[in-house]
Amino acid sequence: MEHVDVTQVADQQVVIYLKRFSKDFNGMKNDIEQQGNGYQRKANQIENQIVMKMKDYNDAYNIGFENALTDIESYKQRYHQLKEMDIVSKEEKTRQAKLKCEESFKTSFISGLNEKIENAKKDIAELNKGLAQRDFNGETYEFCVSPTSRDDFKEYYKIIQSGKEYMVNNLLSETLSESQRRIMDDLFIKLSSVENDQETEQMLMEYTDYRNYLDYDIKIKYASGDFAYFSKVNKEKSGGETQTPFYVIMAASFEQVIRNRNQNEDFGCVVIFDEAFNNMDEQRIQEMIKFYNEREIQTFIAVPPSRASTIIPYVNTRLLVIKQRQQSFVEGFKDEQL
């Protein structure tokens, strides 16, 4: 009897719960059914779109596949085949493009440096024409340029100056020998193997700077007919004998910058000398001022009173700077005020 009573109580409780929550259960059931129907409609639309794409593909390429989802695997296999073929094609195109870039760099590397080196030689030859007519107290100067003495650049200089091309552009072009090509290949491998961007940039700057392929010096010719090179004199002597070539080098450097400027840009070259020509005699100073006046250089020269009388005849503006205690005064003056 007890079991029957328990069962009856349970049945009654179920009835109570069903009455209480029947609306909620039905609502959830309806929501689920509606969502399911929506998903099914969307799936049917997507299936229809896929079937239409299959038909379009078959019509375009006459591939012979079935226009049904049951044959979807055939289409998937075809897709992966084409994708792999496309990847291989793109990799080959990328490889070819990289090779073209490398070959272009190699060719321009040689021709570009050769052009810069030749231009530098022309600039120096032009400068020497002017220097040959200038006597600095019995001395004349001549810039000398020669192939670099650096072992790590010697072979590259020979190749650059050979006038040959790295690539075979046509049957008439003169190309590098096998040994020269190996030397250049080793260089380009070295340039491309550096992983650090900063190191790569520094190395590129070093090897693309034409100045590193040349050695420079100044030949000093004396009235007696003897001569010496500035590289040696600079180590052994001091005074005007070393200062004069120094100022000539300065002028030549500025003049080269002027010549290489962009002609479309406003440009000026201003050089400021403090206590200039302090170790040079009057004749050297006068010739040096004349030399600078012939260049496209605007000079500002600060000298002590003892040098002023030597320089004043060769400058356009004269200013006297007077310092009194913690104050300074600037006044213009004429020759007779000295």
C-alpha cells in the first residue's frame, strides 16, 4: 500500500509541474523548431549556391564532374591541385623576380661605381688645371689619385675599371671572366648573408662608396724641381708647409660638393675659418685667399690683428670684434683705420 501511495503522490506532483511549466516548455520547443527551420533554409540556400557554382565551373571548363553535392570531393581535389600549381607558379615568378633584381644590382653596382670613379678623376683633373697655375710661395700642388692599396678592395677596383658587364645582355657585350664573376659572386653573397639590417646597410655603404676604391694624395712640387707627397710631409713636418695643402684639400672638397649638387635646388657654400692661416707666411696666405676667391665658396675668416693687414686687401667686408670685460662689440672699418 505504501508503494501505491508514493506512486500516486509522484503522479500528482508531475501533473502539478506540467501544469505550471507547460507554457515554458512549449515556448522553448517552438523557439528551437523555428531556429532549426531557419538553419535548414540557410543550409539549403548555400547548397543551391554551391550547386550553381559547380554548374558554372563545368560549363566554363567542361571538366565532366557531376553537378551535385554527392560529387563534392571531385571538386575539392581539383581545387587543391590548382592551388598547388598556383603556389609553384608564384614561387617560380618570385624566384625569377629576385634573380632579376640581383642581376640588376650586380650590373648597376659595377657600372654605377665605374661612372663615379671616372667622374672623380675628371673632377680632380679639372682641379689640377687650376692648381698648376697657382704658386704658393714657390710651391705648386697636384692632386694624385690611384687605385686603392687596400687588399680587400683591390680586385673589385680592377673589375669595376675593366668596363665589362656582369650579365650577358647581348652577343656583343663584353662580360666578366669566370674568375672575376666568382669574385663578384662572393661579394654579393657576403652582402646578402648579413641578417642584421644595420650591419647590412653599413656594409652596403662601404662597398658602394667609390672613394673606398681609390687612394688620394697631394704632390708638392718645389721651385728646385724636387717634390714630396703630402702623406709623408704631414707626418714629418709642421707649419705652413703642411697647412697650405690642408687648405687646398678643404677647398677641393667643398668644390666637389658644389659640383655634385642638384641644379634645381637653391644652394650656397659657406666656410668659416677661425684663426686661419696661423702658421703660414704672408705670400702663402695671399695666394690661398686668391685661390678661395676663385671658388664658388663664401668664406668667413677670423684672424688676430697681426694677420689682418695681410688678408684685408682680398676680402669684401671687414669687421672688427672688440671685447671689453663681458661684452663684445662689432664695428666695420676701412683700410686706413689699421
